[in-house]
Amino acid sequence: APPRKKLSLPQLMSPAAPLVMVTAYDHAQARHAEGAGVDLILVGDSLGNVVLGYDSTAQVTLADMLHHARAVRRGAPQTFMVVDLPFGTYQLGTEEALRAAVQLVQEAGADAVKLEGAAPNDLACVRRISAAGIPVMGHVGLLPQTATAQGGLKVQGKDEASARRTLEGAAALQEAGAFSVVLEAIPAALAALITERIQIPTIGIGAGVECDGQVLVYHDILGVYEGPVMKMVRRYAEVGQISREALSRYAAEVRERSFPAEANSFGMTDGVLEKLY
Ligand code: KIV
Ligand code: NA
């Protein structure tokens, strides 16, 4: 499908069909996502896990996000790009959060930023950044940046207190000015209730089919990593296997001198070689 024109904020806020969001972290991935016609690209701080090999998204820095978001922007100039505010850029207060958001807009071309949680400071940051004219996406449910405090990477909103906190958090993010909210790893029925209760679009990951949109991590969709996959993921390809098989064939052909072939090699102007002997 030919790439569409970048969707406007009003279009994203009243989608005709479920919103499609995928993460991307570099130029080639961004080109693939734009070529596939996704509605939004998320430069997620999952960058830390799937690209940089960190243990936790809490190790990702603003410099990391800027570096990768710039590459994504160049690869997908016509796709609405949301960039995660990494841990530490909004915990110290609203001014520092706004400064980080401005940097992501000015230096990387972000169309919007995303931050995790709905605690008083998180809401204040959403209010400050959106009031400055930068659209903010919220994120409730499982919050990877502070997963330790949530007792690990676990499904949220199963009991009444947690479900109520998640529902009220999503509503408070809307009230603070968020244009959309990610619902991560919560029961499908709770996600459906939240989607019914708030006006801004909900984008689910492990949150059932009733959300206004879905998001998945690029590497998960493509099966870049072999091995077991989380329940909330569906793998659409086995790129890890394809990659390993291709690299093994390359290695074998180099070792047996069947690569490069003549077709991969450059010839010389007639008669020149004789002069060198
Ligand atoms: O960083 C990320 O990939 C995310 C999505 C899973 C929502 O925040
Ligand atoms: Na993230």
C-alpha cells in the first residue's frame, strides 16, 4: 500500500478504524512501518531492551531516545511519531519534563511524547507539556519503567483496588490533557470499560480487542528473538530464524570460497593488468 499522508491529531483522536501503532528504533524499521501504512510509530523506551541490551527501560537516557528518534523520523517523514520520555526526565518536575519534551520535538521531530503513570507528578507533567502545545500520550497498567515498584512485570488491574486505580488513572490523564492513552497488560474487560468511559482513544498492548487501537513492539511482531513469546504478542514472521540461517549460509560460502562469485566482483580495463606485472 502506498504511504498515507501523516494523520492529524483530530484524525487520530476520532479514528474511523482501530488505530495501528508499532514501535521502531531506526531508519530501516521506520521505512518498513511507514511503507506498511501504520497510523502511528512509537519510538518506545523498549529500545533499551530490544536494541541496546539493557536489563530495564529505566536505564534508557534522553540522549538514547534523541539518537534513535532522529533516525526514525528520517525513515518515516509522513507518519505520526510518538517518542517516550525516558525514566528520569519527568520525575524531577514539570519544567524539566517540558524541557525534555521540547528537545524531542526540536531535535528529533517528535509529533508527541509519552510518559508512564498517573501519579500527581505524572499528571502535572502531562498538563504542563500539553499546555505548551506538545501532544502527550498517557500510559497506565503495567509500567515497565517502575516495574520493580509494581512487583515485577505483571498484569495489573485484576483486583478491585488495582482496577479502580487504572480506570481513575486513565480518566485523570484525559482530564490533564492527554490525547490518547496506552493500556498495558490489563484484563480485556477492564480495558473495554476504560474505553467506554473516556473519550480519548485507548491503545492496548495485552488489553484485549475492545481498545481504540493496538500497539506491539517491532521485534515481537517480527520474531527477531527466537524462543518463547509473551501471551500478549502475536508473531507475524520469524525474522530471527531467517537472519540466523542467512548469516550461516554467508559464513559457509565465504569459507568454501563460493562467495564472492564473478557477478559480485569488479573487472579491470583491458591491458592494464599486464602493465602491473
Ligand atoms: O516502549 C514501548 O515499546 C512501549 C509500548 C509497549 C507501549 O511503551
Ligand atoms: Na515505553
